[in-house]
Amino acid sequence: YEFSEQLTSKLDVDQIYSVVAEHASRLLPFNKLVITLYDPETEAISLAYQVQKREDPSPVPRAPVQLTQHDSDDPYWKVIRSKRSYQDPSFPVLYVPMISKETIMGVITSIADPETKYSDTHLRLLESIGNLAGIAIEKAKLHEETIAKSAEIERRNKELDDFTYVVSHDLKEPLISVEGFSNILRLDYREIIQGEGKEYLDSIEGASVRMKALIDDLLVLSRISRPSESFKSVSTEKVINDVKTEMEYTLRQKDVRFIVPENLPSVFGNETQIKIVFRNLIGNSLKFNDKPQQIVEIGFEEADSSRYKFFVRDNGIGIDSEFFEKIFIIFQRLHRREQYEGTGAGLAIVKKIVELHKGTVWVESVPDKGSTFYFTLPKVLSLNS
Ligand code: ADP
């Protein structure tokens, strides 16, 4: 019980090996205890750990050594193939498998002095150790893999951001030329360009303004993961007030009912980015709203010990549930531009910012009734809390 307690708390393979060796040395005699790992992909067995004696543990080899290739008479292969223990008939050596969910992870070998006799009890005890060790090693390996995978995903995301940044930046140059030359055409060739020609010119200009907006949004998106400010305590009350002030004109003109709770909390994050989250969500609540009395409601509650859950709710046009995921993808929109202005980047930007703050964002909505966007942000935690 003590052994399994100790093992389940370990996620580091080296620590698992030393716990195994320590407990084995309490339960059975050995001169040398060797832990070997089996890799089913390469079919290689490698030395992972060995102790000479409890009093004289030899150093753990950092790079596993390949021990042997296929050899049917080799006891290691006997154990790996049969997934059962093997006891040498002529010498006190026990080989027991380390198994997790029917998969063989490796072999523990206990080698004693020639005069020692291993009993059945010794074998059973070492087998129990092998079973628990197999599970613990698999868990530790999965943990290692998960960490390596998330580092890889982070690296790739950064690469993608860098690429987006460079491409968007480079696209701006030719766009400035298009804008500049259409301006020259409009001004210097005013007399010649008439009728349809003028309409074409309007289309060119309209398209370049739109393309500029798309590129600017891509630039914002690619810059989110390399913010210029560091995380600090951010008052959401101040952020929401700032956004309200920016939108003062629209709010008054539409006579919007804006409901904000008292005691809005502070969160731990990047103030500029958190303002973008509220600005985009509140902006959408007003934009995608066809009701004579528009309502925007903001609220929050504790999500768990380290996060708050906020919401921005409206009584607008709502969203069909089949699009709940799609709307968070960059440039995905549900309406034509003529109907509702926009590039379709706002929610992708919100999602990326919230995720950078280790939070999540999602929507609940009923078409024609309204939508509620939820997102979580970290609390400001003091060292004593
Ligand atoms: P944009 O506002 O530029 O279209 P967003 O990424 O902010 O881009 O939103 C994507 C799409 O999600 C919108 O085009 C709209 O169809 C839908 N949407 C976003 N917010 C709301 C809302 N509050 N109510 C209804 N639909 C919304």
C-alpha cells in the first residue's frame, strides 16, 4: 500500500525507479537490481536503471544502452513475449514483467549471490512490484509525452504567428500602391474617367479598404501571443467603463439599456487585450441586434478557486447552434457584408486572447431571442491565497 501510494504520486521515471529499488531491497535479497525498458516500436530493450546493493547504488545511466536484439533463449525476450515471470533454474535470478493494461513496459531483474535461494514468495513480491511499476511508468511516460506535445504545439503556433505577421506586413506594401494609384486616377484623370469607369474605380477602392481591414485584423491576431505589456491586476470595472465611453455615441443614439453589476472584480492579465475582449463582444451585441430596445448585460461569477466566469448577453438576432463553433474561426461570418459590417475576425481575436489567459470562451444563444458569450479569466492570486 505504501509502495503504491508513493508510486502514484510520482510523474518522473527516475524517481519511480528509485522507489522501486528501495522497496524491492526491503522485500527480497539481491546483489543487483536492474530495470530494463522495452520499446515495442523498435523492439529494443534498454537499460534504464540499476542498483548494485542498497548500500551501494550505482549511478543511473542517462542514455539507455541497447542490450540485446531478438534472441529467443534470452530470458528478457522470454518474459517480454510471454508477459510472465521467469526464474533462472541454475542461478538465483528473477525476471518479472512490468505490465500496464496488457502492455509490457519492461522487465525488473533481481540477481542474488549464488548461495541465495529465491522462494515463491520472493517471486510474487517482485511481481507485485512489477505490476505497480508498469502502471506508474506508463503514466509518467504519458505525462512526458503530453508535455512534449504541448511544447511542440506552442512552437508551431508561434511559427504560424510569425508567418502571419510577416505575410500580412508584406501584403500592406502593394496595397498602399493600389490605393495611391487609384487616388491619382481619380484626381488627375477626373475628366476622362466617367460613368462605368468611375464605378470600377470605386470598386477598386472599396476592395482595397476592405483588404486593409482584413490585413490589420490578421496583424492584431498574430501579435496577441507576443504582447508588449506584462500581466498585472486589471480592473474589469475600469475596462468596461472605458469601452462604454468609447461607444458613448452609439449607446445614446440607440438608447441601449446597458446593465453592469456592482463590484466587478480585478483579473490577472493584459489590460489592452482584456479591453479588446469586452470591446468586441459588446460591439457585436449592439451590431447584431434588431430590437427596438437593445439590451446589453454584463455579469460575472466565480468559476473556480482561480478563475472568474464573465458573460456578455444581448437580446439580439441570436445564432443557430450549428454555428456555435464556426463563429470563432477567423473570417467566418454568418451574414453578408451589406447586412452587417465586419471582417469576421473579432471573435477569433477574443478566443485567442482568452486562451492566452488560460481561459475558455463559448456561446449560448437562441435565434431571435439573443446570445450570451461566456469567458473565463484568471483571478489575481496573492502568494498567501
Ligand atoms: P464580425 O463581427 O466582424 O462579423 P466576429 O468574429 O465578431 O466578426 O463574429 C463572427 C460572426 O458571429 C458574425 O458575423 C455574426 O454572424 C456572429 N455573431 C457574433 N456575435 C454575435 C451576436 N452577439 N449575436 C449574433 N451573432 C453574432
